[in-house]
Amino acid sequence: MSNSTILSASAPASDADVHQFRAVVVDMDAMAQSGFSKISSIARMALAALQGPPRPREDSDIINVLKAIWHIADDIENCINSRAEDVGANYIDEHSHRRPTATTAAPAQEGGVK
């Protein structure tokens, strides 16, 4: 199955294409629910710990909580993007792709760095 088959307005999608596209959407929904549920739970636990009775807090605990949130968010983002790419329906932020080019092109347009 080609990506253009699923997304083409001129060619009707086959039953297999629709089935694969639906499977990808279900997978993405499951990943989002799992990942966001984990992030929500971690945030609620961290908030409960901060609102609890005063006690010594370890910076390493805060660091580990933030790293866990960071890891889960990055992992779910990559998984969802990968599944969307499988059917040619992934979002591409054109602005973020233009920024590195604009940054490297700027000195050349201004006569270079001296």
C-alpha cells in the first residue's frame, strides 16, 4: 500500500488501506492515552508530595520526576509520529525545518561573519 493511496483525493482507498489507516489511528490513540496517563499520574504524585507535610526533599527526586516526564513525552511523541508516517499522515512543522536554513543563511546574506 502506498501513502498516496490513503491520502489521495482522486483515488478511492481500498478496504485494506482503510483497515491499515484505522489500525494506525487506534495505535496512536492507545499510545496517547498510555503516555498522557503516565505523565498525569507523575504530575499528581509530585504535586501531592509538595503539598504534604514538610520534610527534607531530595533534588535527585525532583530531577528524576522531570526526567521521567521528559522521557515519556518524547517517547510517545516519537511513537505517534512514526505510526503516522507509516500511512503518510505525519505532521511536518515547516517553520522548524526552515529555521536552521535561515540561521545558516543569515551570515552569508549579511556579507558573512568577520
